Amino acid sequence: MFESERNQRAAAGVEAHVRDFFTGHMITVSDYDLGPERRELVPDLRILTVSPGPRADSWAYVTAGCWSTVETDGHSLEFVLTAPVRDGRFAELLAMTASYHAGHHLDVEHSLPIGEPWLPGSHCDHLLISLPYLHGPDLEHCALPDGHARILWALPVTAAEMAYRREHGHEALEQLFDERGIVPTDPRRPSVA
């Protein structure tokens, strides 16, 4: 089987998994315009936009096509970002995450700076790669025709939270999130650190 066909089957498998998980939600799929350089890094990338519905009262944006960029023995990653509204900005953030992943091999506990607030007025200017706690393991684990994908959460966080994590560890930061009861889709949420 040609590599391109295998990659397209993986992206279609992720899309089917997301559609099954979010049954009852409206889902649109778009080929995000990455530009020529980033398109070479993630040639099959699509962004799935999931409306609020029975499973969640927020919007979800999910990559389909990252799997092929850093696949090892049939296993790789995709990403989900949750948001309070529908906005093309979130597809842009996930496209940026996908191209960053192609060069840096993101995984749980990794982070990336986004260079500006994820939404106007927010203090969150980094994305922390974490387990998809808002959706659970049923979204996280995605069987594919030629392997498996894990769908990880790209959680908007602050620079102060990243500094806290470097000093105290990832688990300590996640415990602070739990103790403070953060609303991860609130662009104006206060920093916990």
C-alpha cells in the first residue's frame, strides 16, 4: 500500500472515531490552509470542528492527519482543543500544533509557546499537551486500520503555570488545576500559579 493511501486511511479512521464519539454533535471537516512549507510537514491534515451537544457544552477542534507525521510502528498522536465559541483561531492553533509536532514530537507533559494569548484578553499563551480529561479515554484511544492514535489535549495555559510545572512537575500543576477547579474553556480564567 502506498504511504499516501495509508495516511489517508488513518485520517479517515480518526474522523470516524471522532464522529462516533461525538454522536449528536454537528461536525464539519476542513483542510486547513497550512501554507506550502507546513503542508509538506503535515500533508494530510484536516481539522474537525465539533459543535456543543450531548457530550460537551463547549466546541472541540480535533486534528486528523497528524498521525502520519511522527508515526512509529503504527502508533502516533492527534490533538483536541476545547473552546468556548466557534472561531477559526482554534483551527489555526491546532494547525500550528500539528506542524510543531512534526518537528518536535510532542507527547503528554510537553508544551509549546503560542506567542500571544489564545484569545484576546486571556493570560494563556502556551499549550500544554495533556490527557483529554474533559472527554476521557474513550476519545483518547482511537483504533486505526494500520495502528492506533492517541488524541491528546492541547490545553491553554499561562507562562506562570509553565514556570510552576518546571519547578514542581507536571503532576503538581495538574493537581493545582483540580484544586482550583479551573474552567479550561474560560479565556479569562486566572492563572493557578
